[in-house]
Amino acid sequence: MAPLSNKRAREIASERLRSACAVQFGSSTTTNTAGPTADVAEQSPTGDGFTTPPPPPASIASTAPPLDEDDIDDVAPEAQATLSDGCSVRRGTQKSTGPPPKRRRGFGNLDKVKRIVKVSGLIEVVYDDFIRGPSSSSVNSLLVNSIGGIIRSKVKLSAGNWECIGDSEKKKLIDGLTPYFKIDFGDKRMWAWLEDKAGTIYRDWKRDFSRHYKKYGRQTIPPDLIHRQDEWDWLCWHFESPDFKTRSTANKTNRGKKESEHHTGRLPIIYRVVHHKEKGNEFPVIPAYIETYDTVNDPKAAKNLVS
């Protein structure tokens, strides 16, 4: 028997695949009296000899949710090219003239806090004099994350530091926390803690924009400020001022003198001290400090000690 040609082999394979799909998905199939070649010509207008199997029923179709615009950022660039127009770029954003900035975590949406409040009610914040902050480390984390999300999404960038922010902007922080946390804003100790955390978060946020400005310049607006052009203009003016440049140089020099870095996450060291104190350790600060600043786990500090 002479071997089948490539074209004939494809025709036979296509016919078998069509029959198998008809059995699998229960679709009605009309017997083709003209032979496999005619069937292929009907289903494959390009004449390449391949047929397209019928789609699966809705009952077994993929249940994966479609990608939304935020999910698109997590898709590799080569995969984004296959997406439909308008999906690979967030709606309403401007095209950047420079290299895209490194992807960072976006504004906090307080989803976790909202779920907790929905189930258990307002999250109570109890001030502890020894910790000089919230008595619970978990509440501390929730509160700090919420402060960050509110500041980044609602507070206007209009001052060099948090202390110079107007009362109307600080009120936005209070209004944002009130629906989720039970806080005594009249307690001077608690308010001082909130001011300190808000100041740190505001400073770090502004510092990220300073790095973006140094790398990409004034013309490339950061994604977080894409609809806040007036704030970006103010920041550029601020970064170009002699006072900012002087303080920035001094702060950079001081940071270079640090012999150790906090390398155990965002949890303040004081909560580790409390943990070892509750375990009965007579000197809880020592193990807490080793866990947080141990030079074995801190190459920068180890290098400074050797030198």
C-alpha cells in the first residue's frame, strides 16, 4: 500500500477529530457524502486542511474570571500584545514618554479592614504606654496600612512634610479612619502616634516621587498622580528648590552612616520586645534586637563592622 500524502493524512485526522467532538459534546453531525476532502474545504476556507472543533458547552467552559485592567499589569509584555485594544493600558491614563517605572503596590483599598468590620464591628485601638502605640501588633499593622491607603488616595501633596499639611487635609485622615476604627482622637498620646505614622508615610510617599523625578524628569508623570497634574507640578517645583536639594544631600549622607538596617519587615521592634517579655525573658531587648538588626542577616552592617 502506497503511503498517504501529508494532505490526505491531515484530512483523515480532521475527520476523526470532528467525529470525536460530536460524540463528546453531543452536537448533531450531518453525514458528509462528498467525502472528507469536501468537508475540509467547507470548514477551512483557507484550504490548509485543518478544521476547528466545536466549542465546549457552557457547563464545562472555563470559569476563570476575565482579567480586569489592574490584572493586565501582571501579564508579561509579550502576552499583553495578544490582548484586545484598550486592555493593556489602564483606562484614562496618559501615555508615558519615558521608560515605565517599576511596578509598585497601589493605593490601599482597605478591603481587609472592611471585611473585619463587616463581621466583627469597629476595630478597637487601645493605646499602650510601654509600646507607645496600639497594644496589639495586628491592630498596629491594620491601622498603619489604612493610614497609608487614605493618605495616598485622599490627601493632597501640598507641603514639604506632614507637619505643614493643613488641618483640612488632616481631617481627611480622621474621616477615613472613623468608619473602621474605634479611636480616641482626643487622647494626646494616640494623636501623637497617628501624627508620627502619618508623617513617616507621607515622607516616604514623597520620596518615591523624588526618585521618579530624578530618573524620568518632569515630563513623565507618575501613574499615582496621572489625574493630579497640579500636585505633580508642585512636587517638581519642590524638588528643584535649593532648600530641598540641601536637605536631600544631608539626609543621603546621614543614611550612608547607618551601621545596621531593620530587616524583619514593617513590624516595629517594640512588639518583639513584648513577645520575649511575655515568654519570661529577663532581658527581652537583646533577643529582639538580634532578630531585628543581627549583622549575620544584614550584609551592610556586617561590612561596616569589618571596615
